[in-house]
Amino acid sequence: MSDSDGIRFLEGGTVTSPRGFVAGATYAGIKTYAEDKLDLGLLMSQYPCSVAAVFTTNRLKSASVILCRERVAKGRVRALVVNSGIANTCVGEQGYKDAQETTALAAKHLDLDPEEVAICSTGVIGVELPMALIRAGIPKIELSPRGGHDLARAILTTDTRPKEAAVSFRQGSRTVNIGGIVKGAGMIHPNMATMLSFITTDAEMEQGLLQRALKEAVDQSFNMVSVDGDTSPNDTVLLFANGAAGAGPIMAGTPEYSKFLEALTALTVHLAKEIARDGEGAHRLLEVVVEGAVTLEEARMAARTIVSSNLVKAAVYGADPNWGRVVTALGRSGAEMDADRIDLYINDVCILYQGTPIPFHKDAVVAIMRGPQVSFRVCLNLGQARATAWGCDLSEDYVTINSAYTT
């Protein structure tokens, strides 16, 4: 599909849709066995590349995050090894040693230097990586340009499905692609990014500008998602750019940079919404739009507060148009507001106008809220800033999933 600005979503798109990227995965035995399950994967650029990254702001950090951040800072990374099932967190010095060994094993398999390999882990906290399984598993991974689909499956934990996409746009006479995968269904809150996301592009861009683009896109997408208010010690987003499209370097302040940022944001917003849609125990996607805020920061703050409110999420699960919960969450968000100027819409049905309730047919709104997506649009009528956040409803299934996560 495409939009009016020439950004096109690619059918079957994934992290290896951009030129010069290969990936693969295997079942190493880290997770409990099931048919077609994968838990160990590799991603590599066939050419040297720039890499940008955003990491968790949780003060508790996985050893894999610590090593990954060090490698990215050195500017040589062009490959990634990732495991699911075990977070490599809170295991002492051994966690860092295991992360080092895992990247060395991957580097040997890929014929790279260990400094060129980053690492990510996700899963249960407080368990050491099973290095015997990893040593046996990495040599079994076969990389290919179609391997992104397997990699998308290999990073899943409580997710119900893979989340992957790719977009393309024109840069001069050449087509540039951006592809990505993401995992995350629980322990998701807008305090950096998401659980794990790996993004690739065959555009050419120096590392500093690539970092700027990633941060701008993340602030509009992954940082606007909340499932349950918790932030993982493993959260990582990596963006690789290898220039294989041959379109020439993208420079700051140019139309080409604006188009790249627009395409990157379109991709990350799509992936962010997939996280929310697949939230643990979720039945409905929740979208909150805040308009007319004094500043962008306040618009984002208000939208995030509403979308992460357990009372709002429970009302969405019950298809209950209890709009008082929305304005109450707004009131504690810290955003400037005037109760006598607020407009509120539920799926485009006006519920509140200039602070005054509007009579509505409750059964009709309940029926609307029983659909796959519920939208709240709040107009503060104080300024020009606008922001959108995504989340999901809160069901009994969420409690069930998380009450037996390790048992």
C-alpha cells in the first residue's frame, strides 16, 4: 500500500527487505520446545554501516544492553546476535562474560570481528544464559535475504505473532527501503522505546544524523506506547544503515532527510501500534489523540497518561463509555487544561463539548466500543500541539498470563 507522499509499505516486508541485509534463526533450546519455535537469531549487513541505538532508561540494565551500548558507541557494529527466553539480567559478572562470548561465537560464524557484533536478550530475569546451547546453536543458523521472517519469530516471548514491516520511497532515481521487526506484548511503557526493535535501511547516512532521526521517530512512536506501565531492563532499538541503495548520502536539512524521517516514522508508528494491538491479554487497540495543547511535550504527556490509565483501559475492555475516567487521567497528567474548554470524542462521537456533557445514545456508543479499536480524541483548545498514544484494554487474561510467567 502507499500514501499520498510516496511512502509505500512493502508486501511481506521485514528487516531484510533493504538491500544488503541477511538474517536467520534457529531453535537452540533456550525456550520450552514447541513446533516451529525459534529462540536464537542473527542479523548482518553485508557491507559496513552506520548504526544508531536507543536503550532502556531503567536503571536496572541487562548485561546484554551494557555490552551492546559499548559496541555501538565504537561505531563498528554491522551485525547482531539475539536470544529470547532469558534476559541475561541480574546474574552478576557472568552475564557480561556470557554476552562477550556470545558475540565472539557470532563473529566467528559471520567471519567478523567481535567488535562488529551487538547483542540483545529478552526473557526471564535472574537466569544465566545457557552457553552450551548457544555454542551449539549459533553455527546452525543459516543467513539469507528472506531470513528476517525467522528472526521476527525468534525474538518473541509472550507475543502472539511476529511483528514486521518495510517501507520504500524514492531518493532521486533510486528506491530506498527501510525494514523492521519488533517484539513486545508486556512490560511496555513509554519510557524509551519498546522491548526489542531492529530496523535496517539501505539509505546512506552518517551515524550522528542517523541517531537524530531514530530519536525523532522513537519519540513519535515507541515512546507513545503503553501496555502495562512497566519498562524492561532490556529495551533496545537498533537502526542499521548500509547505503546499499546507491542513492548517495542523506544530509541534514535536506528534502531527502525529511523524506527519510517521514518514512522511518511511518514504519515505527506501524510497529508501535502492532505492539499495542498484541498487548498481553488485549482484545482492543486503544488510541488516544490529544489536540490543542500548549506544547508538544504537554500533548504527549497527556496522551500517555490517558492511554496508560488502568481505569481507562478497564473501561475499554468492558466497552463502557465512562468518559469521566478519561478527563480524570487528563487532569493528573500535568498538562495545562481548562475544564470549561475541553471537547471529548469516543470514536468520533462527541461526548463532551466545551466542558459540558452532550446527550448520547449509550447503547450505540457501547456497540462502537465493542469493535477492534477504541479511540479517544481530547481537544484542549488552548494551543496548536497534537500527539497520539497507543495502548490496549486491560483484561483478566493479562493477570492470568503474568501470574504464571515463570511457572
